[in-house]
Amino acid sequence: MGREQTRRVRIGNCVIGGGSPIAIQSMCNTKTEDVAATVAQIHRLEDAGCEIIRVTVPTMEAALAVKEIKKEISIPLVADIHFDYKMAIAAIENGADKIRINPGNIGSADRVKAVVDAARAYRVPIRVGVNSGSLEKNLIEKYGGVTAEGIVESALDKVKLIEDMGYDNLVISIKSSNVMMCVKAHELIARQTDYPLHVGITEAGTMYSGNVKSSVGLGIILNQGIGDTIRVSLTGDPVEEVKTAKLILRTLGLREGGIEVVSCPTCGRTRIDLISLANQVETMVTEFDYLKGVKVAVMGCVVNGPGEAREADVGIAGGIGEGLLIRRGEVIRKVPEAELLDALRAELVQIAAEKAKTQQPAKK
């Protein structure tokens, strides 16, 4: 089922599914009981572009903290429950916009029903989450190991359990750290259900390996029209998860906004500290995240730089102690190396002003 055909599910002030924009999620790594630290991290994530945030709720203190956290943030808050059904109910009662459970970890059907009844009473959606690491023994035996088919069957069994309890305000999440297994599982489940899908590569790893695995896996899945909300799982600052998710969506043409930075890989002709400069540019352009469809080129030499930057709106090409400032393929002027970043920022300010002027309604 493509994302245009999935059900629409409201999570607080955000809607996923039914062709809605793919929402970016992350998860706090603070202790939820520490309200101040958790709120501070969520504010950083909001600023980075996070649209749904999840916190772990392992204790009653954490469940009660949900209410206080909600007062201080503007994006939907999801409560992550692992084993104790009472924590799920308490999180719902304290204002969680969605809960994430694996019904297989909650316990008896009566306990799952108690959670479902609370979700129904408060109109809170349930994310049914299944990971390859928690696959039931009977499904491992049935399929001869952990497989995409087993993950899908496990998830759909749990969905049916909740449906049989009279509730269908659901989101499905099936994850694996095995990228191609995860891809296959999403391809299979998309043919069998119209519930919106939360997509991610679980336990992807560090900034390096996690970004590569997430980009490959999410890229394949999303490019097939599958997936309604995503989380990039990284071992590190969750703000980096949001940055990567935004870039994946923009690269696939699934989200507008933000500046695209292109830079050359360096070679023996490079005469400036291009690696440092390119990283500074990438950080600086976040100030202009509201600009849509703007491309910035950072080139290492004046031999190929102007030509390679021709398709960019603005660019810089390094020389010996100086560089060229380029605007739509035309060299504007030479700039001392130490001033290149500021010169580039000034051009972006000018581009922003030009765009704002063209977007103003004509005077009568």
C-alpha cells in the first residue's frame, strides 16, 4: 500500500498517512524523569526540524513527567513502553499523544486490552512495534530463522489482536538492523495493510555506519512510495538523526526547503583548507533553512570551480590565499580566503531578499 493510500492517523497536532508529508521523528536520550533536561533536548530537536518526539517511560515517575513535558513543547509526544502495561495507561492519562508498544512484551491479552481501552477513551493512537530481535520463537522455527516474512507475520498478528478488541487507530513499525531484511519486510507488509508505517533501520550504529545504513535502507523503502513517518537511529546526539532524516527526504525529492550544499572531493590542485571550509559552509547555511531550492557550491580550485559551480545559485572556488565568489556561473569577484565564508553568507542574504521581493503581492 503506497503512502497515498494509507489511513490518516492524527498524533497530537501532526497527521501522518493518506499522502500527508512524511513526518520526521527522533527519540530523547535523556532520563524522562528529568523534565528540564528532556524539555531542553526537545527544544533543540524542534529547532532542527523534528516533528514528533518519543520518550521512554519505564517508571511511574516518567509517566507523570509526560504531563509536565507536554506543557513546554509544541510537537507531539510519544511514550515508549516496553513491558509494564501500567506505564502505558499512566502515560496516556498524562497526555501522551501516542504510545509505542509491542503487545508481545506487555503480557496477557487482558493487559493489552487494558491499554487499548485507555487509548480508546483518550483517542490516542497506538504504534505497534516489532523488531527482528524480539521475534517469537514459533515464527523463528516456522521460517527457519529471523526473516522478513516472520517479522511481518508477527506485526500483523499483533495488529489483529488489537483490532479484535475493537480498536484500529494504529501505526505499524517493523524494524531490523539488517538493512535488506528491513527493506523486504516493508515491501511485504505494504501489500497487506493500509495502516501508516513508521520506517527506520533499528540499531543502525554510530554516526558513520548508522548514516550509511539508514540512508540506503530508508532510501530504497521511501523511493518505492512506502512509509509515512521516519526515524534515523544513531548512536549519538539525536539532533543528528533529524539532520540526516531531512537530507534523506530532500535527496529523494520528498521534502522541499533547506539549502543543498555540493562540494568537490579535493585533489592535488586544492590550495585552500577546503574540508574545513565545506564543513563551515554546511553549518552556516542552516541559518537559511527557509530558502527553498537554493544550491551552494564549494569548490577547491579556480581551474574547474567556476564551471562545476555553474548549476549552483552561488558558490566559492578556492585559490592560493583567496577564492572566487560565483553567482549562477558568473565570477563576481576575488575574495581573501579568510573572508570567503562571510562573502558567501552575504550572497545568501541577498538571495533571500530577492526571493522575498518576488513573493510579495503586487500593489494595486
